[in-house]
Amino acid sequence: MEYHVKQLSERLVRKGYSPKTIDGYLSHLRRFLYQMELSCEAEHVNAYLLFLLEEKGCSHAYVNQAINAIKHHLRIVGSFNEQEIMGILRPKTEKKLPKVLSKQEISLIFQATENLKHKTELMMGYSCGMRVSEVAAIKLSDIDYERQMILIAQGKGRKDRMVPLSGKLAQQLRSYINVYHPYEYLFLNQEGTGPISERTLQAVFNTSCKKAGITKIVSFHSLRHSFATHLLESGVDLRYIQELLGHSHSKTTEIYTHVSNKSLMGIVNPLDQLGL
């Protein structure tokens, strides 16, 4: 099994995939080969996908990532021709709306976070619309106080982007740096040997939500969703939001039009028009 895993790893490295994506694909391949006892027959591939969907109850996004890993593996071993590989059916993509927090809820979360470092981490995620992995990887050298900009280096899709540095965040960062004296990475792990982990950032967010009395099912990524939605509700053009978030396609950004209350609040509900 590990021979096949190594082959896939080398292929993905050559193709320039990110370490996080490679780890995900390798895990999928290990699970597939273990479940199918190293078999790669067409009926076994389809049986495995049905197993994930029906018995394990995996999301369509999870299954689609598994298919990506399996397809790479099949191309390496050469047991399928390209037509057969392309013929592997994918489950329809689920259309889920992002989980958004209101501005009041965001304020409550910040107010409930007493620890200076934790509060700075959460403010960074919201103020810059960052993914949790981007907050973990941010370096001191990425912050340009003079130009009031922050470089998000090699985000998802290995793309760099620039986002504005808010005045309040700049003030918060100075207070944090004066107390914690980080080096290289803005947020160090507990040992001070490298960047903070994504899991730790998620735990910080969960703790703050609990203290703030937030009962919604949300994650650290909801700060990013809330940032985009609040910008849209403030009248910022969707094209600028797309650039700030680092989306390659405008369709990805358009999902926030479905959770924004900007247009919906102007609609008079017919129930309110009844003389009750």
C-alpha cells in the first residue's frame, strides 16, 4: 500500500499541489486501498463510492475529493484507460449556504475574548477575511503598517493577495506584539517553535463563542463568511469582495448574495400586511 501512496505523493508534488491537499489525497488513497484490499477494478471503485455515500454518510464534497485521489492513482497504475477514468460518476455538488454571524455577534465574541493573543487571532480572521490556514501562516514581514496592507502569501490555490490593514487591527497588533514579542510567525505555537496550528485557532474560536453565548453551529471559517457578507451589506461591489477573498471565479463569491439581508430586508412580508 505504501508504495502506491508514495507514487501518488511524488506525482502530486511534481504537479505543484499544496502540502495540505497532498495529505488529504494520500489519506483518501490509504482508506480506499484498505477498504478494497488493494483492488482497483471498476466495480470496486463504484462500490467504494457508494459505501462512502450510503453507509458512511459522507458529504458530496468529501466523496469528490476521494474521487480526485483515486483518479490520480488509476492514472499511475494504468489499470484504467482515460475514458474509463473520466467516466467515474461524481455526486452532485451540494449547495450549502455559508454560516454567517451578525455584526452584533462578532462584537460579542471579541468582547468575550479576554486573552490578548486570542482576541488578536480572531480579529485578524474577521478583519481580513482570512481562512484559518492563512491566519496560522501569517508572518510579521507580511504586515505593512506604512501602506496599511497585509500580504496573504500563497493562500489557497498558491495565490498571493493583498488585503487592507484596518486601523483597529493595526492598534491591536501593536499591543499584542509589545506583550508577546513573536518572531517570524505572527502567532507562534505554545512551544514557540513554529506557527500556531489550525486546530488551536479553531479551539480558541469555539471557546470564545461559548463565552459569548453564541448557539449557532459555526466555525473559525464563519469569520471569513461574515466579513464578506458584512461588506456586501455595506454596499461594497462584489468584484472587490472577490479580490479580497482570493476567489478565482465570481460565482464562488456570489453565494454571499444568498445570505445577505440587504435586499431581503426591503421586502414587506405579506403576513405583516394582514389586518390581524
